[in-house]
Amino acid sequence: MIKKHIRNFCIIAHIDHGKSTLADRLLEFTNTVSKREMKEQLLDQMDIERERGITIKLQPARMSWENYELNLIDTPGHVDFSYEVSRSLAAVEGAILLVDASQGVQAQTVANLYLAIEQGLTIIPVLNKIDLPNADIEKSSHEICKLTDCQPEDVILASGKTGQGVEDILRAIIAKVPPPKDSGSEPLRSLIFDSNYDEFRGIVAQIRVVDGTIKAGDKVKFFSTNKAAEVLEVGYFTPKLKKTDILESGEIGYVVTGLKDIQYCRVGDTISATGTQIKPLVGYQEVKPMVFAGLFCREGNEFPQLREALDKLKLNDASLSFEPENSQALGFGFRCGFLGLLHLEVVQERLNREYDLDLVVTVPSVAYRVTQTDGQTLTIHSPTELPASEKISLVEEPIMNVDIFSPRPYLGSLMQLVTQKRGEYLNTEYLDETIAVLHYRVPLTSLLVDFYDKLKSVSAGYASLTYDFHKYSSTNVVRLDIYVADEKVEALSSIVYRDEAFSVGKKIVNSLKDVLPRQQFVVKIQASIGSKVIAAERISALRKDVTAKLYGGDYSRKRKLLEKQKKGKKKMMHHGKVDIPSEAFLAVLKK
């Protein structure tokens, strides 16, 4: 048996190709949201998403149209949030592949399509933004056909802005996306694809019911933690939470568990009825963080709040990983793993806004593998963990497979950029007469800081990239320490290539000179490797006019005061402390 009236689908695309705008039109066209409640980017519910114009979190919504129940999941497009996309795909049977008619197929379009094909989903190709003056419908349609192996007439022409083609998309979903199987008589099996924390009701799990049914009052257990709970409420998203009596097999909705302990509810776990023996659902691959940075509270007494905030954020962002860390200079904090720099920025911003935490973020680094002279192998995530050079036999860094999609005229500039970033050229693939894909192997460290910005700059905004892990490879790196007023600032320490140490050190001391506030004494800023200073700058002292109160007498009185001030400043130079503002850390992050 199959549930003929249900269709589960998601929207996948490259960043800024119009997913959220199309989702708005679908909700509007099916009267899921009234005109009075409608606003732009309705499914992007976080302030940070609306400000930046990007989707960070997957967001489900149920629509009713022509006696069909349509469950939509809107997904992010940036490479840093591909884990959100993979989780959405496991909960649905079909995917709308959205391509911007003015930009054509780009890196994340292809990466997300491959993820959908791996899950065996039905693909519905849609060409969006056809109302734009620079839309090249024929060329973009040709690219989609080549990518998905479909015919030009299969590509739906649409505009998320004007609403053109929305009805065609809905009809294609009903006609092509297979309905879920009806397995309501079997024991309950539900996949948790996301969750969040409610202060009053505990953990709210977002689920896809695969087998059986679930309703309020049911006794359930979480398979991996073996924790039992009673269901307080079930419902679905409109996109607000809407209570219902029962969720049946094939449906997407939420379960209020009442659990207050965050560790019991894991994304990818299976919910089953207590007392039943079932085979758990496949779930998700454990995501591997690529970028590591330390998060420390500016005020030491806020550490318990930071721990609680990270626990709650982890519930809502399954790709975040963290472990406690203690720093001599910064006190207690956490070493956190992120999927990329944008992910780091977003987490920092959310901790600041949602939990009112003022944080110090250390310079991001990647996970290096170190083999010591005694044969022991370590994986280090921060510069402070790097052993002394005489104890190191070999250091290995992560190398990524990088695919860069770009129009042909920019290939030369892009090749030059990737070569500067220590990229190893593999080959060039030509998708058609205008678009090519450059395949490279690049150290992850080179992608960390400003690679994405430079990529956009040299390609006039047209190039896009996607990357995944290849292997660990040997490298020659050193630890670069930064001293401000003769005091080592651990948060600014970084691991750099030996042959780039001088230029990186020079850039860091110059940026600190621009952002650090002036003091009553001369501030020395130094970059050093071990005991050797390789770059230095000074911030001159603020001048206070100590002679202003003099109104007479000979010059010796004035000179006496100036000498006294000079001694004082010299003393302060040895004992003065400089508070480093968060802008200084950001300036170093961006080097």
C-alpha cells in the first residue's frame, strides 16, 4: 500500500539561487500562509539569516493543495551547511533542483544534486529568475539538461519573485515524486532529522515517520541512548508549530518529548515504541569538522553559560562539535570544530545574540597530524598543542579535492590564484562552450582565510567552488606567536608555513597596529617563532600634557615634570597591560 495523497520534497540549489523566495511563493500559492502574515524569506526564521540573505537552517513546512499533503523542506546552499542538506534529503522522496537563469549551473548545484542522486531521489529541474533582464534561458536550460540527463521540455521555467511557473512546479511534484509507502500497521520507526530546545517543553524533535504512527501519550524510546519518554504533543509545521492528534507513516512533523537533558536526543537517531524490537534506521554519517577554533568567555564566570549555550546550539546544529579546553591566558573555554569559516562566524554570532555571550575566538586552524621522534602520533587542533620542533619527526596537513566552476574567460586568473595558494592542478573539464570546471588539490589551510573572497574577486563574482577531504600529506609548518606589550597572546598564536612565516607575521603586527587602542605608554607588538622575533611594530603613547598646570617659574620646573612622566611611561611599558578588543581578533582572522 502507498499513501497516494502525500508528497515529501525539498529544494536544493547553490547559494543565492532563490530557494527561500520560491518557498515563499509555494506557501502563498497554496494559501498555507495568509497574505497578512506573509513576509520575505518566511522560512528563514533567524535574524542572522534575514540580514545576510542566506539560509543556514533547514526548515520544514506542510502545504495542502488539491487534496494533496505536500511536505516541503527548504535547505541551505552554502558549502559550509551541506550537512543540513544531506539530513533533509534522507527525510524526503523528491528534490527540486533550482538553477538561477542568470548564473547557470554552479558548484553547489552539482554537489547537492549528487547528494540527492545518492539517496535515490526523484529530481525535478527548475530554472528560476527567468524574469531577470540578464537571464540566459537557453544556455542555462542546456546546462541543466546535460547535468540531469533530461529533455529541455522537462525543465520548468519559473520566477520565485513573480510567481510564474509555481503551479507547474506543484503539478510536477504530484506527478513525478513517488508517494511514501503506507506502513502504519508496523511498529513505530521515526527518523530524527533535526531538533531544538524549548525552555518550557524540553526537546522538540523534528521527525519523518517511516513506519507506524505516533500520538500524544505514547511511550517511546530513543534507540541509540535507550532513553524512554512520554510524547507530550505531536504536530506539523505551517511553518509555525501546529498541533495534531496523530502523525502517520510517511508524514513529516514534530514530537514534544519533555526531555530536559540534551544528550538523549541525537540527530539521525530512531524513535521507536517501548517494548518493541525493531531494526534502527540508517541515520546519518558522523560529520567531520574541518576548521577548529577556541571559544572563551571574556568574563571567566560565564563559562557555565557558555557550556549550556553550546549544548543547546548542538541540538539545533548537529555539525558543531566541541570539547573543554584550558588556556593559561584565556582561562576555561571550548575547542570547537566547524565545517568552515562561515559556520564559525554564524555560531559566534548566534552565541552572542541568542545567549548574550561576549566571546574571544582564537585564530582558526585545521587538524594537523604530528608524528613525534619517539614514534607516537598526535592529532592537534590548536597551535598550543604543537610539540617543540626537536620532538617532531613529521607534520601532516589535510588536503582537499577542490572543484571550481567558472566561465572560461576567468580560468587564467583562477589558475594563478590557486597556484599561489599551493594548489596542485589535476585537470580541466569543459561542461559546454562557456563553463569549465577546474579540478585541484589544495591544502585546507589555504582555503581557510580569504580564498572564497579572492575567488569571487578574480572571477567578477561568477566562479563558485565545492570541496571535500582527500588525504593527509606532509608539510613544513611552525608555530607563530604574537606578543603585545611583552605578553604572549595565546588566542593569536597560529600554525603557518615556514616559508610564509615572515610575511604572515608582518601582516598580523600591521593589522594589530591599526586596531589596538593607544595606551599611556609605548606598546610593542611582536611576531616570533620560538625565541626569534621575525616582525615587530610599535604603537606610540598617548600624549598627556603634564605641564598644563604650570603658570610661571623657570624652565627647570617644566623639565622636572617631563622627566618624571618619562620615568612613569618607562615603568608602565614593563608593567602595563593591554586589553585586546574583539575587532583585533577579527582583523587577525582575516589577515
